[in-house]
Amino acid sequence: MLKLISFAALGLGLAGCVPSEHPSYLVAAADPAMGARPPAYSSITAGVRGYDVVDPLDWRELNRRVAPGADSERDDSDDAARRGR
């Protein structure tokens, strides 16, 4: 019986901490005065890139292409002689 009374007192004490109003971020969606963006058409395939099958390429050249500040005409490696330059 003592445990029941202590749980009831704890519940009443915690109930006093509950806010009386709903937070504004929960009620904002139900506000009719709030403006909303009209729905617009967007294609399903918008932003999709095609990834076709390609032949294998030289990994050194691929690394140079994606490197920051890449200079495609830089001939400072040993594969320049292999390409015939």
C-alpha cells in the first residue's frame, strides 16, 4: 500500500512539470494562416546519371583527373614515356 501511494505521489509530482500548451513546432503544421509552397512537378529521373560500361583505363591518369588542382598536361611520371611522349 505504501508503494502505491509513493508511485501516485511521484506521478502527481511529474504531472506538474508537463507544459500546459503544445510546443509551437508541433502546432505550426495545423495553422491555416501559415503559408505553404504549392506542389510542383518533379521528374522521377531528375538528377540520374547514366553509368555505361567502359573499357579499363590507366589508374594513374584517372587519379590525376580527380586530384585537386589537376593539370592534365603534366608529364612528371614514368607513364609519359609509355604513352609515347
